[in-house]
Amino acid sequence: MPRPRKFDEDAVLAAARNVFWRDGYAATSVQSLTEATGLGTQSLYGAFGSKHDLFLRILDDYCACQSAGLEAAVASDPSPWLGVKKAVAFEDGGRIPLPPQGCLMSNSTTALSSQDDEIRSRARRLYGEIHALFAGRIREAQIVGEIDDEIDPEATARALIAVMQGLEFLQKSGIDEDEFRRAKSAALQMIERSVTRAHAAENS
């Protein structure tokens, strides 16, 4: 029978996640992980395997949390379209707050996906989940008459994800908060015009 662990697993994973998030996978050393978690090397590896195994565990937990939080936050808004817009602008409130260094999954994909099939598969899965969520809510918005029922929900969802990733990049670039708000407002206004154009023409 395995011996019970004498540490808070969630706290250890959160501490390790913050190190990976701050320094990136390649620059994160075993020493920095042991210092952050308070575990010795043998305890850390005995509980979670290699550095790569630990990182994948953290990434899986992060993606599950972000996906579930995003789905719950978007679904909780009575307006399907407003819920999607909030998500695109990182105002949904369901995800782990986005720090200046950006999304852990996006950072990991940028740095590692070309050489790590497991990272790439996780990135694709998360993209698919967000795409399906957005497309479903767009269809609901069409049904209730919030947006043009002629637009393609699948294509619109892809465009919204691209905008969301672009806003994340701007935040990571270090632009000042006022400029970030202006960029976000401009992007959302452009999206709003594109999906409501037909209804506006009908009502003019």
C-alpha cells in the first residue's frame, strides 16, 4: 500500500505551475521547483514523475480549469452573444486571471509544440473545446435574434478565437492599460458590426 502523502497536492501543483508560468518550461530548473514547492527532488519526482510529467499534469489541470470556467461563465450570461464577447475580451470571470506573461497554454504551445507532440495535442484539444463552445453560443444568439442568422457560426468562432489570442498578445507586449482598452474596444466594435450588419440594414 502506498504511503499517504504528507503535503497538499493542490498547493504543490499551484506553486510549480507559477514557476513554469513565470520562467517557461526550458528555464525552469528542478532546484527552482523544489524551492517553490518545499519538496525535495526525490519527493517531487516520486509524486509526479519527471519534470516533463509534472508539467503535463499542471497543463492538464490548467486547461481543464480554464475550459470549465470559460464554459460556466459564458453559459451563465442570459445573453449568448454578450457572454461570448466577454470571453473574447477576458471579462468572463470564469478563468484563472490572465497575468502579464499571458496564457500558460499559449506560452507552452509557442515554445514547445514544434518538438513535443503531447503539448501540441493538448493545444489542439483546448482549441477544439473553445471553438465548439463559441460556435454553440453563436447559434443560440442567432436563434434569439441577437445577431445575423446568415453568418457562419463555425467561421465566426474561429475569428473570435483569433481576436482573443491577439488581445492576449497585446497584453503580453507590455502596452499601457489605456491603449489595451482602446484596442479591445476597437476589436469588439468591429466584431459587433460584422455580426449585426444585416439586422441593422433591415431596420434602417
